[in-house]
Amino acid sequence: MSKPRLFSGIQPSSDSLHLGNYIGALLQWRELQRDHDAFFCVVDLHAITVPQDPKELAAKTRRTAAQYIAAGIDPTASTLYVQSHVPAHAELAWVLNTITGFGEAGRMTQFKDKSSRYGAEATSVGLFTYPVLMAADILLYDAEVVPVGDDQRQHVELTRDLAERFNSRFGETFVVPKALIQKDTARIYDLQNPTSKMSKSADSVTGLILLLDEPSVTRKKIMRAVTDTDAVIRFDRDAKPGVSNLLAIYAALSGQTIETVSAEYEGKGYGDLKKGLAEVVIGEFEPVRARALELLDDPAELDRLLAANAGRASEVADATLAKAYERVGF
Ligand code: ADP
Ligand code: NA
């Protein structure tokens, strides 16, 4: 029996992925790739929907791919490729644009958030149709499963609506996918501002733990994490967001439950928890960082690998696109 198809991706919009990406996406992907036919994409077409530096994009794309592999995505078992290497993404997105309602696209909350952050002048039509491109990404591969954070739930819903609409208007063409929403405990918060999600677009860099940070930098950031004044180690997201975030990170990386970690640190100080956590994070990230840097030392080899994977992705994507083109009458 063939394995169910899976699609997911991350934008190459920074030099290093962060702890939120690692726990919320890469750790899950690594598990899911075993029993899925997985397509993991570096979504560079999405990255140009907001202001970006063209001199840096190719390097960020390579770095993101290297981090996927270093974190355990197997580029021979899974298809790990760069979105712009497979033209079918942009081509199917165009077709899907023509069946997406203007008002429907306007209801996407991520667009509202991002456009208000960048302002009207810097808000492109590309940012507006970003969810339609994401629908194309997913539908090209007949993906049944789409692992995403909660903030992408609405985009996967739109993808389902577009797939069903296309199928009923033009004939059975697309598989209707399902979102696999990450667990609550996989959501990681900023260490300086533990009620906001850890994000590359955060204001404070000290709240952001990067996969490619030097261990000494990681240790410093964790030791400076915001906690509270009552000096009790207990998991309570509402009353103790800082401490709870540290416990959740510890549990996710050590494979223990939050209860076990809390029990282990009961009665100890925040300094002890932070020291222990720094060791766990550094122990997890060091081999990943070393492997990523090694891959980046040989960009020609990495490019060859990505080209071969793009070839594999294209075979699947081109067949779906051809079917969709035929359905609309091309
Ligand atoms: P960012 O928020 O830094 O822009 P992306 O939106 O590019 O990150 O997210 C890429 C992937 O990483 C998605 O699957 C998303 O759900 C996951 N992710 C991002 N930030 C976090 C976080 N703080 N906690 C858990 N998962 C996250
Ligand atoms: Na995001």
C-alpha cells in the first residue's frame, strides 16, 4: 500500500530557523516522514510577498534546506526541494486565483495582520494571494495531510474549499487535504515576551533561540529568559507564562512529559531550571548546527541534491497541473 502524501514548508526568510520552527515543525516532520510520502518545500515564492533582500534570498534558501536535512529530514526518503525550482506552483496558483473570491481572500486573518504590520504601501497583491499559492503547493501533490501551526488552519480550510469548488465545477481533479494542527505544547513562546509566539519577526533577538546560534549565545539567552517573582516552578500558562514556556521546551526536547520535568525541578530555583534547559537545548542543537554548517560548506553538492529533489517534485506536480489545465479547457 502506498503511504499517504504529506506537504509542508517554511519560508527562507532568515539565516537560521528558531526553536519554535524546530519543535513546532521539524521535529514533527522527522516523525511523520516515516509513514508518509512527504514533500518538504523551502517556499521561496512565499518569501518574496513581503519586502526582502534579493542579494540574500538564495543564501537563505540554501541555509533553510541545510537545516531541514541537518534536523533529520531525509532527502532520499522525502522530497525536499525549493518551490521556485518547480514552476507548476506558480502556474496552478494562477488557475486557483481565478476561482477564489476577492471577499473570500480578504477574510484571511494572516493577511490582515501582515498588511497592517507592513502598511498599505508595502502590501503587495502577492501577499493578498499568498493563501492561494499555498493551496497550489498542497493540491499539486495530492497531499492528504498538511502539518501546520494553528495560525495556518484558515489557509488549509481555504485550500479545501478551493479543491472542492474546482472538483465540482470542472470534474474530479484534486485530493481534499486535511490540516494536522500541532499540539498546544509544540507552540513555543518568546523568551523575553512569553505571551507572544517565538517568531523571526519578533522585536527582541534575545527572546529568539536560533538553531545556528553558538552554544554560548544560546546559554546566555536562556539564562536571561523572563520568569516571574514567586520563585515556584510550576506549569501554568496563564499565571506563569515564562516558567511554563521553559518547562514546555524542556519537555519537548527531552521527550518527557511536562509533569515529569516539573516534578524533577519542584523546589529548585529558576537558575537551576535554566541551566538544565540550556544543556538540553545545546545538546539537541549542537549536532544539528554542525551538520548544517558542514552541508553549507559544500554548496555545489547541496544544490545538486536540491535539483534532483526538484526533479522528483516536478514529476508529480506537472502531472497534476496538466490535469487541471485540461479541465479548465487549455
Ligand atoms: P515565523 O513565525 O517565525 O515567521 P513561520 O511562520 O515561517 O515562522 O513558521 C514555519 C513553521 O514553524 C510553521 O509550521 C509554524 O507553525 C512553525 N512555527 C513557527 N513559529 C513557531 C512557534 N513559536 N512555536 C511552534 N511552531 C512554530
Ligand atoms: Na507565521
